[in-house]
Amino acid sequence: ENCKQRNKKIIFATVIMGICVGIIIGGYNFYKKAVVPRNVYESAMHSIQSEDYEDAIEKLKTITDYKDAAQQIEIASEGIYERDYSNTKKFIAEQKYSEALEILKQMENRDNVNELIIMCENALKYEEAVDLAKNDKYKEAISILEDIEDFKDSANILAQYRLEADYLEAIIYADTGSYESAILLFENLDDYKDAKERSAELCYQFGINEFENQNYINAKKYLEKVADNKDVAGILSECELQLSYADLYSTAQSLLAAGNTRDALNYLKQLPSDYKDGEELILFCDEYKDILGTWVEYKSYFPVDGKWFLTEDVKGLRASSYLVTWEADQWYVNGYTANFTNNVLRWSDGSGQCELDVTTGEQTTKYEFHIKNNSEGSKSICKKVE
């Protein structure tokens, strides 16, 4: 009897315990599926109202199946976009382009977000260029503005910066003695600041300096630029005279190099007696006028048994010729370097050893096989052509 009652009590207790457990589990599931989502949803709605959209989205992502949570996520995302867009417009209006750019780069590409990004980047470059120019770093500023020439008034200030950059560079050139570069830049600047005055003064100073250094071409070039404002007429006349002398001297040297002593003398005698080595060249031409010039063979000989026999009279195109010239203290025959001793010119033409006796006109050539066999070479008689 007692045993049966005990078993009944155990069964009853087990049933009651099962019911309690079921109630607890059911209550927990109800709390988890209904109460928790509701609380999260309500908290998210409060965050949306407070414009804390990031917090709202984070919460709503945990209950995407609850009510219209998914739709509220879209609403919160739109709120973020509108808030950020509004803030960027505000920053741009306040010229806080870095702050605006930081937000814009995190926004989705809608409306004119990309255009605003480009505008902010250009604005920052513009500000950087202006700051560089304030520190006289015009070249760096120009490099930046060339990339944003269509932004604001970039084109106008770019033109201004280029002028100022050239102006400052011209001053540096002048201070370091690069006068021609400085003058060129100042001339190109035209009416900018005092560029014309600086150019004129440099032309005068550089022209006088070149004149003193006997650089008459440059002296004339730069002094002519200031002839209307400076008293340089006398110096320019002297430049013209010296240049005419230089032309006469150069022509005479060219004639000498061609062996034309007669015409060379005509030019040399027009020079002042103390002009360079003019007098020495005149004496040289007088002394060697019968040697310098063209020698043409008219008789040709060939050795037979140790004797020379006349083979033929040489005429026309068959006649060899020898141009004797003097240039830079050196004798030449047909362009080959020659030595002149005891009235004999000696030279090598690449294939043989040659001699020309200027008193007899006898010209001999020994080729390599003649030299090896210790035999006579060829011989001809030449005469000087006037």
C-alpha cells in the first residue's frame, strides 16, 4: 500500500516537473522570439529617430525577419546618405575640403558624389598651389595648376604665376652672370613689372663687357638693342670696324689655306699693321708666294738600268697636280701633312713617300715595293701655276 502511494507521488512530481520545464522553455522561446526582437526593434527605432543610423542598422541586422526590419535598414541607410551628403555640402561651403572628401569617399556613388569628390580634390590642389606661390615656389605651383586649369580661376593665376616665375628666374640668371639667359627672359616678359628696364640695363652692361673682351659680334648685338637710350654710337662704330677687320683676316686665312697667296695678300694689306699676326702673314706670303699654290706635272720619267727616261709629255686630265698650302703653322700638300726643309717638301700620301723640290720642280714618289727593293720610284717635272 505504502509502496503504491510512493510511486504515485513520484509520477505526480515528475509530471509537475515536466510541465514546469515545458512552461519555462515555452516562456523562453516566447521571450526570444517575441520580446527580444520587439525590444531590439524599438531600440533601433529610437536610434533612427536620434539619427544614429549606424547603431540602428547594426541592431536591425540581428532581427531582419522581424516586422519591417529589412525596410527600416534601407531607411536608416538612406538617412546615413542624406546626413553625410548634407554634412559634405556644409564642409564645402565652409571650404573644409579635406573633411568633405573624407566623407565623400565613403559614400555610394549617387547624385553628384563623384563630381563633388573631383571638386574637393581640385580645391585642395588649388589651395596647395596658392600656398606654394606665397613662398615664391612658382614652378611647383604651376605644375599643380596645369592639372586643374579649368578649375575656378586657375587659368588666370597660372598665367600670372608663369610671368612671376620667369621674372624671378631672370633675376637669378642676372645675379649669377648668365646675362644672355636673363635678357631673353626679361625680353619675353615685355611690360611685366620692370622687365623692360632690367633688360635694357643688362643689354648695356653685357654689351660693354663683350666689347672689352673683343667679342664684337655679341657686343654689337646687345648694344644695338639700347642704341636709342644709351650713348653707344661710338662703340658700335668701333664694333663695325673690328668686324670688318675680322672678315678680311678670315678671308685671307681661307685663301692661304687654298694656296692663293696673291689674293690673300690683297686682303692682308687692308688690315692695320698691328692687327693680330697680319704683318707676319704678309711677310710669309711674300717669302713663299712662289711655293704656295698648285703645282702641275708636265713631264714624266721612268727609271731603266739606273737611268731616267722621258716617257711622255703629260697634258690635260692625265697630269697630276699638287696643292701646297699653309695653315696653323703647318705645311700641307694635297691635304697631307708635309715637312719643308732645304727647299724640298716631303709627305706621305698613304701609298708612298713623296718629295717636291720647289727649286727644280722635280717630284718623286717611292711606293712600298720601291722602298722594299731599294729601287727608284717615279719622277716627274712640275711647274707652279699662277
